Amino acid sequence: MITIRPRGRPAALRRCGAALAVLLALLFAVRPASADGLVLQLDLEGALGVATAEYIVGGIRQAEARNANLVIIRMDTPGGLMQPMREIIQAILASSVPVATYVYPNGARADSAGTYILLASHIAAMAPTTHLGAASPVSLGGDGAPPGQPAEPAPDTPPADGEEPEQHQPPLPDTTMERKVLNDAVAYIRGLAARHGRNADWAEKAVREAATLTADAALRENVIDLVAENRGELLRSIDGREVRLESGPATVDTGNVTVEEVEPSWRIKFLATISNPEIALLLGVIGLYGLLLEAYNPGGVLPGVVGVICLLLAGYALQVIPVNFAGLALILVGLALIVAEAFVPSFGALGLGGLAAFIFGAIIMFDTGIPGFGISITFVVVFALSVGLSMLLVMSYVIRLHRRGPVSGTASIVGGTGTAMEDFTGPGRVWLEGEAWAAVSDVPVRKNEEVVVRRLDGLTLHVEPLGRQDRTETRIDS
């Protein structure tokens, strides 16, 4: 028996296998290499407050949990509150992941509290056209000048022949408390700078004299580690750099990493919004409005609920932002005077006094000098005029409602005027307030004649003709 096998099949299979192998080789050759590490970027923008600190500290904790290679804090801040700043610095110093603070974009700044955070970071970097400094404690600059620096510098006088030029030393703070605050800030920032081998002398100068530096000058003065045009250049420049963590020396690996930008949660965004002085002032006034309307219209429920919620949110905001309580008292006095204007007409004296107290109170309450926590005078004036006018209108309307008397129930029916629907003596029908009522009259009543309700007996009206009642009252008077 002869078996015939096809000759072309094995060759075809070999050719298909070779083509598949070549295709797989090409696919593996062009496949992009996977990233070897993770870098988390946190954005510190605007004034540094409680919500910002929670966001930054939470981001560092997240980087530790995910075993990231690096945390980048992109900074552009005028400064902020001392306690949130210390919380961020403590998280940086205790972090098991290197933290690089990068002042970016061009034109950004790391003023006041931002300088402390920059110096505390394992890597301090800046974009070319940025600056840092002015780290003086604001509570000491009562006259508008930085602590330790005169409000107006003394004019330089040329030295006499053979004399050394006079060295003008900044004056010491006046009180013991001011000296304690200043010395504490100096020791704190010197320790942060010295930990990473940076210029501690200039750091002290930034506190005592509110000194500032541009990025290039900061690099020359050994205040920062490098200047980078963008994030990519930053990652390339610090790859392989050795830093000092709390656990010991570590090498930064940014050769092949994925950068993930961490967005603040909705809760942090909400807290940051209500911590704005202007929003806090708005919430407080809305809360007072709500409680006032609820007091004049019991049972309305909605104004009271909204008022309580807004007042609680305003109370939280006033706890986390610096305020002057004398200003808060002036605001309350101003609102009280505006309300009094509606009850006791004074030809505008109370109203104008209330507006003035409200404006000065709002300015004083948030005039703490801390960057990012001031309030716009234009906003205060426009808001005060709006509040005064609206409150005056609301209170005038409420007073008119109270003077109008009852509008429903028995009190609104007795004394009311209706129209007879038919001729009747005794029982009949009367049209009153859009309804047909059963009525009783002791005297004849003609159809379409106006009648006045004398009393209500169940659902029956006791009425009298309006015209005849007037004539009877006239004869009695005469």
C-alpha cells in the first residue's frame, strides 16, 4: 500500500512559526520599559493653614505607605501660620522617604513659613526666577517693619579720616516676650539649615532682618541645593544624590520613575475654602441672619437650620485662622445698630453707625499681618453696604408684618367685610375671603350689599349691613 504525504505542509508550518517568532521579538523590542519607582508630587499653593498642613502631611504618609522613591512639594506660598508649618516640618524630618521642596513655577516664592519648610527638606530646589526669605515672626512687626529692623533706616554718615565705618546693628526687640519669640525662631531655623549642611548664618539673617534671596543668589550662598528649570531637570539633577533621613543616609533614585500628582480630597478643599477670612465673615453674617429671621418667624425652621449650620462653620473657621476678637465685637455691635435702625428710626444715625462699626470691625478682626490671612478693604466696604441695606429691608418688612395683625383664623374674620350673596333676614349666605359662608342677620340685608362680621359662631357668621352700621355709630356719637 502506498501512502502519499503532502510535501508543502511542513515547510508552510516552519515559515509560519518563524514569522510568529519574529513578530513576538519585535513586540518585545518596542515595548516601553516599565517605571522602576514612584514619585508623589504635592502642591503647596497660597497661604499655609490647617487644611494645607493636613494635605501635605497626609501626602507624605501616603508616600511612605506606597514605598515611593521621592516626595516633591511644589511650593508657591507667601507664608502662613506657625503651628501648621511645624506640623509639616515634623512630618518631613520624620519621613522615611526623601522630600524635595521645589519653588516653582517661575515667579513663585517661598516666603516666611515657606522658607522654614524649604530649609527643612532633604533637597531644596528653586526655579530660576523665584525667591525665598522674609522669615521674621510677624507678631513682632507691629509698626510694619520686620522685627529687629528699624521702621526707617538711619541715614549712613561717612566716617571721619582714620575711623572705622560704623556698623548699624538691628535693635533688639523691646519686650521679653518678643525676644523669646525671636530667639526661638532663630534657633529653629538655624537647626533646620544646619541639619542639611546649609547656610545657617543667612537663615538667621532671614529671621532677624527679614532678608530675601533670589534663586541664583541662594545657590551661591549655599542656602539651597540646586536651581532647576522644570521638574524633569530636577529629577535628573538629584538622581543618585545622597540625603540624610532620620533612619540614616539614603540615595535618591529618580532614574526611571512615574510622577503622580496627589490632589487634595474634597474635605481638605472644603476646609481650605471656609478658612478664607472673607468666606468666614460671609458665613457668620448669614448665620446671624438665619437666627434673626427664625426668631421673628417661629416655625419657619429653614432659616434657623441654615443659620445654625453657617454659625458653626464660621466658628470653626475663626478657630483655625488668626483673628482679633475686638474686631468681632465691633461687627456684632454694628449688626445690632443696623437692626435697631429698623425699630427706632433715627434718621440714619444708627444705621450709619452700624455700617461704620461693621467695616472697622471686619478690618480689625483679620488685620493680623500674617500673609494670606488678611481681608480686602474693598470687599469689606461692599459687603457691609449690602448687609446693611438688606438687613434694613428685611427688618422693615418683618415689622410691617407684625403691625398688620392676624391674616388667618378667627381674629382675621371678626371685623372683616364681606358681600351678601342674596337678600335675607335671619339666615343667609355671605361671600368672605374667597369663600361662601353661612350668615345670620337680625336686620334685612340686600343682595350684593357689604356686611361686617360681628362675631363667629362655629361656622356661622353674625353680620350687619356695613352702611347701616356706620349710620348707627354716627347717631350715637352725635
